[in-house]
Amino acid sequence: MSAPPEIPPSESEPATAASLGLTGPEVIRSEARRAPEKPGVYRMYGGDGECLYVGKALNLRKRITQYAQGRLHSQRIALMVNLTRTMEIVVTASETEALLLEANYIKKLKPRFNVLLRDDKSFAAILIRRDHPAPQVSKHRGARTIKGDYFGPFASTWAVNQTLDTLQKAFLLRTCTDAIYESRERPCMLHQIKRCSAPCTGEISLKDYGALVRQAEGFLKGRSRAILAELSERMQQASDDMRFEEAAALRDRVRALSTIGMAQNIQAVRLDEADVIAVHADGGQACVQVFFFRAGQNWGGRAYFPRVDRSDDEAVILGAFLAQFYEDKAVPRLILCSHAPFETELLAEAFSMKSGHRVEIAVPVRGEKRTLTDHALSNAREALGRKLAESSAQSKILAEIAEIFELPAPPRRIEVYDNSHIQGAQAVGGMIVAGPDGFMKTAYRKFNIDSDGLTPGDDYAMMREVMARRFSRLMKEEAAGESPPRPDLVLIDGGAGQLKAAEEALAQIGLEGIRLVGVAKGPDRDAGMERFFMPGRAPFMLPKKSPALYYLQRLRDEAHRYAIGAHRQRRKIDMKKNPLDGIEGIGPKRKRALLQTFGSARGVSRATVAELMRVEGVNEAMARRIHDFFRQG
């Protein structure tokens, strides 16, 4: 698959509306006169530098001129035009390239007036590694930098874990790391329960293990029926030859394959490589339901809630969604949709060019494929109904929180802070963010606390450092003309002392207007007995059955979970550090030789200069350096 187009520099200078005092329509009219009659992408910016809209056109001059005319515009487009203060244009070779570039810009800039795909998390895949004589099978997420074969996407952890479980039962592939593989002297428990063929100890030859790997690869590529028939035939032959133990093992493998086949092949239709996508819009919101079919199996689905406008219909929503969704993902050969996306043919052409194979976008009208799109549409409708109900309840809770903490309006951004450490060691501060749409996990931040002069275990000093670092950066970004999001409410996990530390930090950097609230756990840390601390107000409690209290408890618990997770991750990294890494001149090769000779860093520390000199690659000068390093320590 070819890489997505890189964002090129603008081919036109931004209109200087601020210096000339031009209105939005005048800026657009001025830009239209200079725009070429070529395909390309245009971007509209507001006075504060915020990207308002990204669009593409076959004829840039004609499209931009339409905005300046002011006719037949919806209220949203009219507002966008009036807010525009600068424009930038990029010319492309074709409208197809313009569509791909437009999707790239939208995902990067997140324009205010575009249909915007949110919560675009990566999907898990199954990886069969090819950098070892006995390939390992594992779950993989993220960049595909490891040499091997990747199979996916799997929409949920459950789906990928179920398939991995089947691969273990049916093909007996190893899931252990290379380090564990090399250190095994006898088969592990997975071999005993018939989940691994134990190539690590020679229970199976590498040649026979390779045959199992090829069978597993065939299964993941959709050849499950042929593999099932082959195993059934071998089972019958072993039974006829009275090799009953071998027949029983083959029977268990056949059962595992049959089970996954029945579980995943929902509906009667067989789709070797397709995505089924349906959209339902209501009340100014929309849900797009996606199901993934690969290798003739249903590998799960996920619901998305893109940011839309009331005036956007299903075709526009689906067209924008598809362009952004596949901007950084592999495109299947078939995309089945509940509605015809806007510019279907152009999308198909762009996806075909991007992926290197023909891509078909179809709207089935009858038969089993229509049944699948109807099933996806039903899921989208139900998911949106739940979302709307949750949004209504969430709005009421946020309104209640605004009243409790004396905010002028329901908060749009709530930041919650907590610290985690063990007697001051590996101290980490965590910040989580929540809003009307729930937790905003892409905005989470962690702060490694390593300041000189900080007393280990001083929670107040830790909180001062975290708050100073977070809001000093916010002030620098604002001073640079950027528009970083300011929190409407800041919750501190702690009582009066923690709150005072946060106040001191903000006062020291000269920041005002941030509402701070301390949340202290009740006696014996009982949930429901929390006390709330605010500057200039006596501590207070909320009714035990208050929905706002439950919501605040969830926020605090999420901050606690995130801070503890960040602390554990840092502690794990520190535990893996080796003292040898701190010695100048010790690279991976010498380090490996030293550890192989002495067994551990502690063994190296006890060695004499003469013993160190016996290690390959260590001369007398290096041996003395190593020896002195540990003695000085």
C-alpha cells in the first residue's frame, strides 16, 4: 500500500485580512481572483489562526468563488465564511490526489466546520514473526516495524484474543518471547495442556513446526475449509491405523477450528475481505457502525460518533468518514455501505490508487449482503440512541456540577490531577481530562517528577511542580498566539494542603481565573464520604446518592488509575536499567560478553581487574574503568 500523501507547502500566500481590515467574503473574493483553475485543496483560517475548514475541488477558482457569492449557503457555511480571515491553497495533479490530501489535512488540523472523525484508535492485529527459526504468534498494535506477516484489523481485544486462543489450540504455535524460548530446558505448561508444540525443547522439529505455521497462515488468509478437510482426513487415517493418541490430538485441533468457524461466520454470506459500514443520523448527531470481515470471518466491529452538523445528510457524513477512516489504514477490496457515500466513484478511485488494488464501494439492495448492511444499520441506530440518552444525562450532571462549584456555565473541559510514588521513588504526576463526550484520553498527560531539592515523598511539593509545569506551558502557548484549551474546572486529588499547593503554583506564575477544587477521601477512604475544598469556602460534602458525586468519583478514580499506571511503567523501566549502561565505552557487544561471563551486573561488580581482562573485548584500561566504576559507586 502506498503511503498517504504528505502535506505540501501552500502555493499561495495567505490573504492579510487582519492588516487590510477585510471581511470574510472579501478575503475569499480576493483569494478567488488568484486561485488557479486546477484541482487542489483549500484551507480557511480564522483571525486567531484556527483552521475553520478544509475542502477540495476539481476547479479551485470556481469553488472558492461560490463561497464569496453568499448565495444558497446554510447558516453554518455563512458563519464559516464570515469568520474567515486567511486562506491557503495547494494545487494537486488530480481531484483524486486532492481527496487524499484533504483527508490528511482534516485529520491533522481538525477543522471546526468539517465532518470530523473522532476516537480514531488503532486496531489490533495478529502478527506471525519471521525473524526467528520458530516464528512466534502474538497480538500487535501500532506501527508495523517488526518483520513478519500481519493479519487484521480486529475491532476488539476480545476478537483478537479469541483468534489467538484458536491458533494455540488448532496449530500449537508458541506465544512466548524469544528470551523465554532460548532459556527453556523442558516444555512449559502450555505444552502440557496441548496449547504449544514446544519447538523450544525439540519436542517438534523446526521443519514440522514450519508446517504448522503455514497452516495457521492459511487459516488467517481464509483457507480454513481446506485446512479443516486436511486435518479431518489425517485424523481418520490415524484412527484407521490405530494411532489413537495422534487421532485424538488431531480431533482436538479440528474441534477448535470448527468452533471458531461457527462463532465468526455470522450470517450465511462469505466475505473474504470486506468492511460493512452503516450510518444513522438523528438530532444533530450521527453514528457510523463498522464491521470487519477478513478470511471469511467476522473480526468484530466498532461504533464511531463523528462530529457533524444538523444539515449534513447520510451521504455527506459517510463520504467524509470513509476518506478520513482509511487515511492511515489498509483498504479492503470491498466496502459495503448502507447509503451511497458522497462522491462514491471518486472515493473508490482514490482508495484504489492508495492501496494498489481495485476497491469497490457498493450499496447492496437485496440478498445476504443487504442483510449484513441492515444488521450494521440496526447497530448504528441502537448505538446512537444510547449515546443520545447518555448525552442528555451527562448534560444534567455537568449543569449540576456548575452549580455546586459556582461556575458560570457547565464545564466543557475538566482536568483532574493525582500523583503516584513509593516513598518518593519514581514519582509521577497524572492529568486526565473529561468533557461532555466523556474522557478525552488523547489529552491525558504524565509528569515525571525529578526536580533537584525536592524532598522524597513531599506530596505538596510534587503537586506544586506538576501544576507549575502544566500551566506555565499553557501561558507560553497563549503568549505565542496559540489557543490551547483552558480547563473550566481543575480537580485535585487531596484536601486543603494539596489545594493550597496548587494555588501557590498558579499564583507564582501569575495565572488567574482557574477554578480549583480539592477532593479528599472520606474517613477510612469510604466512597460517598468525600469532602470538597474550595478557596474561600468551608469544606463541604455532597449527598451520597447525588449523580454529580458518582461522576466526580469516576473522574477521581480514573486519575488515580492513570497516575498509578504511569508510576508502574516508570518503575518497570527503571528496574530494567543495568548499571553497565552507565560506564563509558560499554556498548551492547561488551555488555553481552560481560553478562555472559559473570552472569549479572552484580557478578561484574565483584570481579577483579585480572578477571575482567579475560573477557573478550576488554583490555586493561577498560577493565580498570569498570572496576573503578563499581568501587566508586
